[in-house]
Amino acid sequence: MTSMKLTTLATALAIAIPVYAQSADTPPNNQQSTPQENVKNKSTEPNASSENVDAIEVITVQGVFQADLKARAMERDSDSYSNVIATDDLGNFVDQNIAESLRRVPGVTLERSEGEGKYVAVRGLGPKFVAVSMNGAELSGIGDDRKVGLDGVSGDSLGAIEIFKTLTPEMNLNSIGGAVNIKAISAFDRNKDTLKAKFQESYNELKGEFSPKFSIDGTKLLLDEKLGVGFAVSYEDRKTQVDENRHHSNRELNFLKGGIGLSPDELAVAPEILIPAQVENRRELARRKRTNATLNIEFRPDEDNSYYLRGNYSNYTDDDIALREYYNFYNGDQDDEVIFVDGQTKAFAVSDVDVMNQYFIQEGEKTTKNFSIGAQHFIAESWTLDYEYAHSESEDLGVGDRRVQFRERENIVYGQAFKDHIEARVLTQAEAATLGGFELTPDSDVFSGEADGDISTLSNMEFDNLFMEDSVRLDKITSIKANLRKDFYWEHLNYIKTGFTYNEREHNNNKDRWSYDPSTEDCLGNEACINTVNSNITDYGHAIPDDHFDYPLAYRNEVEYIVDSSVITRENATGGESSIDSTKDDYILTEDTYAAYIMAELPLSDQLTVITGVRYVNTEFSSTGNLSLENDDWNFGGSHTLDVSVPLPEASIEYSEYFPSLHLRYEPADDLLVRGSLWTSFTRPSFKQARGFAKFDDDITLCDPTIEQIAEQNGQEGCYASPEGQSAIELQNYTLGQDNAVQVGNPNLVAMTSNNLDTSVGWYPSKDLFVEVALFYKDIDNFIVDVKGIQRSLDDLPLTLPVDYVTDFVIPQDLALNQVDITLNGDKATVYGIELSYNQFFENGLFWQSNMTFVHSEAELDSTIRDEKMRLPGQADITVNVSFGWEENDLSLRLIGNYRDKILEEIGSCPAGVDVNDPRLCKNWMDRYQDDLVTVDFKVKYDISDRMTVYFDAINITEQADLRYLQGNSLSGGNVLYQKEKYGSTYQLGINYKFH
């Protein structure tokens, strides 16, 4: 933490303190161009930026200095406050993909996946606050969130990227944080014929393998420069490894108290602690073959008409291996299963713990297709009409996914939770007795039969679960838009512009899943199947991968054999049907939106221009979903186990609003630009948050109505997590316990809206120096927040659950549950901050590029959820991007650093009127954070000739891991790990070759 603070302080001083610079009249080595020389007149091409923002011609440049000049000029000429990266500049930075390239933009940070930058956050606001489009058209995505991953788009296929910090009325306003527009490669932008190839080899230190990549891109002007073709093709065979240590994704921490051998008096004063429900060690071994192709055809037959057809195709084929090792602590948290509790260190030991090893093979294909067709016409000298049809479609296919599980039950396990890891270790009965301070005798079973496991004898780790899955995820967006502009050439009116956009979106998630314990009876006499069903880990080739795991896993070829020989059991074991897991997460969402706007540009003087207008947006949303409840520990007679999945009625909502804005641009001097904007925007809830569903935890408790239920510290008496000898008839009178956890969707969510104020001052004293200060403020209504563990009765939920369908036991419609996980609209939130940018180039070739963003937020929730003000979920207080380097004619070196402060991701319940010191009533210990992050990269580039360039990148030199944790409290001993992902360092060596 001390080094972190020093890094932040040093960066702040470097931005704030003037640095001795060379004379403005002398550019650095061999770099003579100016912003004016690098920027041509505005292009007539429509939709070059988000929803028809004017484009600026992109000129090929060499070197960091000229690239910086071009970006400054493009940003200065834009109607909105924005930051720009040009395509030919991308290769000069650490850029596995375009998301990586965005890391040096002021206020921009990344979320990573498998060690690769994927999602973009702007000004401390997370990816859910940021809209992403290609050539002005909204991009589809895969997953339950709206955030769009940029890892599938190759930087070689693009012409420019612009990050908008303020949005004018003709843009898509579904963005409180900012908007990213990706512009396709264009022959008219480059204004010449080009052809370039790239060959790259990268090496991931954790994986220990090489990943080759190849790309080729070019532009061609034809028919007397009336027809322009831009194209790019790339292929990558990327191999990665991610090592992960995590807590259960849905369960809360558990309260634990007691110990074998304690008297009632000792038990009354025994310490109570909070422990993790589970710990899981994971290793994700991925091989992704990625193909990307882009084509941009533009036809300009004359000065008044232009037409275009643009398409982008991206395809992944995945061959992923997931190795998983589980310790389920929540199996052993009953009174007679607690061995040892240490109130000081928060260490514990419990019995009846399952240890499971899983080998998961996932072979999938992800395909994204985007295309748009449109035109622009100049009519009667003062009218401009443009229109576009666009379609974006993403499909994720998982075919033949399979998983084999080996399990040893009833182990005694020692555990202890920390912020960055959770320790788990199996104990012998003798070790447990020593730890618990009691004696073992041959005549008494002090462990109550719940510690019979002996995993030291690996033959006890038996094959007990076969999992298979086919899945389809589909997201489709179709849009039509048109814009009409009238130029007036009046003293105080430049133009009036109006237009509309209509979007149709369908998001579909469908799984066919089978998960069961194979039986010899279902083998139909097949000897190989019978042997497999009765097998254990020692019957196969196996090994402990390394010190990331404690116990061995079978080799892949052995896993394939197990699946092939036992798959014949599926028909009988499942009755020919897919399991409840196949339906509980299935849904279809539809979202139709209509937007219309009108705006005008008003020149109030030669130096002062105002753009003002209003946009109207209407949204219609509907979803299907299911009520699901399962627990194989309960049996209701014969082979009938508790599996319930009931379709819910379709849920729908419609909302609309007007979004006005006012944008001011003032140039009091040639080297000074002042901007000011008052604008409004919104962010819709994610698909997971807004879809209708209710999913009870896999391990439910049922309560005996004949026993008076007295709430005590250890829970409710007469409630059971598994049968205690009851008959099926008796269980029909049981009721669902209040402490069962349920995850619930909220189809009543509305979009959060924001009133935004932005001001900025950019100073351009010379081509060697650029300084900018920007202030921003956001007043957000109905902000969206994920809440864990609130108290809610079923009849107060935002959807009606068909509980009468469940006949095996009773679920009262007015049942009050203590652990409801749900997404809600909060009341209000405010965000304000400052953004500082400082770039300087020196005569000796040294340069410094830096930016820093400070953000503060405050949010209010309904008092039934949280009675105290809190920070806005998804927001980081500080982000820093620094690049320090040196370049001459042929050689460039760069050290790049990025810092992002911690982020609140999810909150626990602590309603008004409860004792904040009672952890059962006030669950602020469940607040989940993503820890702060520092990454350091290094890049070298050398021009062998005018045509050939060699580069070397060292990425994540410090081997920074992504860490998420629960806030915890005194009972947990502080922060408790939620998830930690390690990616290691990656090294890239490549060659760029320009044919012309």
C-alpha cells in the first residue's frame, strides 16, 4: 500500500509541477509536422462517429510525437469533448486488442478477462456505464451484462477510436460514463493505396507456450478515386492460463460457533466467527483461435452523394480446460460437526466436508457479425440527408461440454480466510482431536459419524458426477436511423438537424444440461460402463497439476474415456430429459427502443459556438424466466428428488423520457480551447438484473411445523438441511425455512438517468506541450445496485412466484426470507471529479504522456436496504495512466504504467432500525470490492527500414493479479477473499511490413 501511495503521489507531482521544456520552435528529432499539417478538412462521410458525428481524416504517421499531434488536432476539432486514437498509432502501444490500446486515454481503465483487456471503464465509472458502437451502430454482446467486450476486434482492422466524454442529441445517450465509437478502416481516410502485414509471436509466462498472430490490412482507391475499399484480416492462436482462488459466488459467509466436547456453559461463552462457505482452486487453460475480417466499401460518384457498405466478422473457437478443486465448508457447520473455532485468528475446523475435484472440457464457438449500409446526400446546397440500416449479431455455441467429478465425503477440514486467499487443509481424526483439545477413544464416535472420510487413501475419491451441456446464447440488434440537416448560413444560426433511430433487440439464453451421479443399473449390462461407474481416481492416470492444487486430477484422455464409457447412463438416469439446470437460467428478452431528436448550432461570435437540442427515448422491455428450486439431499419417496422449474409469466415494462443538452465551445486564443456542457443521459439495467427469474439456493432447509421454532444464534430449531428419517408424507407438511437464500430478477427496473455538467480547458502553447484540465459532475436518479441478503417476503418481490406448484412441502406466499439477493433502483447518486492531462516532448527525444482522474461519489438507497450513504457501485476514485519514453529516428522505447483504485461491486443489506453492531441484521460485511490495480508494461520499437519495423512488448511485468474481496468485519478478521485471478506476464515479438 505504501508503494501504491508513492506511485500515485509521484504521478500527481509529475502532472502538477512544470517540467523544463525545449523551445516551442524546435521540434524533437526528425518530427516536423504540426497539427494543422496532419489534419485535413472534415470528411463528408456520414456516421463516422457515434450517431453521425463528423469525422476527421486519419493520416498515417510515424512515431509517438506525430501520433500525439494528430490526436490532439482531432480532439480539438470535434463538436464533443472526446479523446482520439488513430489506427496507425495503435501499434505503438501495448495493444493485444483495441481495449488494451485505450488504456492510455485520460480517465480510461480496463477490466481484464484471461489476462487480456476486454471491457472499458471511463472516468472511474465501470463498463456498464459505457456504450460501445462500431461506425455509430450499437454492438451486440454475449453474456448477461450489456457491457461489450473489445477483445474480439483487432486493432489492425480499424481506422480510429473516439471516446466521448460528452454526448450531443444525435448520439446514443445510453451512457452515463461515456461512449466508445470504433471506426472501420477507410480508403478515403488514408487517401491512398496501402498494404501492411504483421507477424507476431507472444509468450505467456504462466502458460509456458507461444501464441502466433498474423494480420494484413490495406486500402485501395478505384474508378478515379470514386470507389474506396478498406480491408483487414487477422488470425491468432492464443494460449492462456489463469490460476484462481475463490469463494462461492452466491453464498454468504457462514456464522460458526462451538466445538466438540464443550459443556453448555463453555458453549455459551464460546467465540463466534464468520467463515467462508466454500473455497475453490481453479485453473483455466484456454486455447482460442480467433479470426477477424473487416471490409469497408465506399462509393462517392460525385460531390453530392456517397454510399457505403461496411462489415465486420469475428470468430472464436475455444478449447478450454477448467481444473477445479472444492472444499464445501457449509456441509459441516452444524453443532455436532464443529471441531474447533479460534476467536483470535478466525481459524476453524469442521467435519462432514466434501472435497471434490472436477475436470471440465469446454469446446465452443463465438461468432459476431456486424454490417451496415447507408448513404449521404447533399441536396440543393443547404440540405443534407443521411440514413443507415445496421445489424449486429453475436452467437455463443457450446457443444458437447463435459465434466467429470471425483468426490471424497465426510472429511475433517481446517480453514482460515484472508483477503487474498482462503486456506483449506484436510485433517486426520488425530490431528483434529489435538486441535480441538479432546481425546479419541475406540468406544465413542465423537465425530458423530461425520468424519469417516480418509482422502489420504486416494481410492476413497470416487467418481460420482457426470456433467454434460449444450448451450446457445444469442444477441441480435437491428437498427434503422435517418438524419436531416438544414444549413442556414445566418449570423447566429449555422444549422438545424433532426433525426430518429429505431432499435430492435433480442437476447436469448438456452441450455441443455445433464448433471447426475451415474448408476450401474443404468449401464444396461455394459461392463466398461459398470467399471467406470464404480471407479475411483486411482483407476486412471492422474497427477497433481502443481502446488495450486492439493489432490490429483485425471488426465484428459482418461476423462474422455470416462465420459465415453458412462454416457449411456444418461437416458435412464434422466428419463430422457435435461435437468433443472437446463431450464432455470433459460430466458428470452426483447427490447424495442425508439429515439428522436432535434438540435441546432448557434455561432454567438467568432470565438463562441453553442450546440443545443433535445432527444426523446422510449423503451419497451419484456422477459421470460423460471422459478427454480433443487436439492438432491431431500428425497420424497422412490426416485423423486426435489427438482422444480416453473415458467414465470412474461414480465414487461415501458418507460420514456426527454434528454436536453447544451454544449458550448469557446476559443479565446489560438492556443486555448474552453468547453462547457450541460447534458442528460441514461444507463439501462443489465439483462441479468432486469430479467424475471427466481432461483433458490441449491442447499435448502425445511422446517418441521410441529416443533416450536425459536430463533437462536445458531439458527432455527426444527429446520433441517437434509432428511432426518422423515417420511414423504411427513415432509409434505414441512415449510420452506426463512434462512433459505434466493436470487431474484427485477423486471420492474427502470433506467438510471443522469444530469451531467462538464467543463474543460485545453492549452496548446506549442506542438511539444499539451495541458488540459476537465471538471465533471453527474446527478444520477434511480441508480441501479445489486444487493445481497436483504429481508423480503415473497409477496413483496417484484414478480409473482407460482409457489402453489410446489406440492412436496409448503411455501407460504407471505413467507419472509432473510437472504434475498436482488437488484434495485436506488434513490439518488452524485459523482464529481477532475481530469488532468499533461503531455510533453523534449528536444533530446524524451517524452512524458500522463493523465489522472479523481472521482468522488455518494449514493442513497431506500432505508429498508441501507440506511447510510455509500459510494456508487462500479466507480473507482482514482485512475492514472502514465507513459514515459524516448525516441529518435528509428528507435522508440516506452514504459507504461496504469493505476485504478478499488471499486465497490455489490452491497450487503443493513436497513434502518436495526442494530448496526448485529452482523445478522446488518450485513455490510457482504459489501464486495474489486481491489486496486497497478500494471506496468514496456515496449520497444525499431524501424529496420522504411518498410519494416520490429517491436517487443513486455506486458504486466509486475504480474499483477485481479483481486475481489468481501469487506468482512471483526468476526471474520477483516476482508475475506471473493476471487483472485493470476495471469502472469506476457511477452510479444513482432514485425510490421509495409508493401506500399
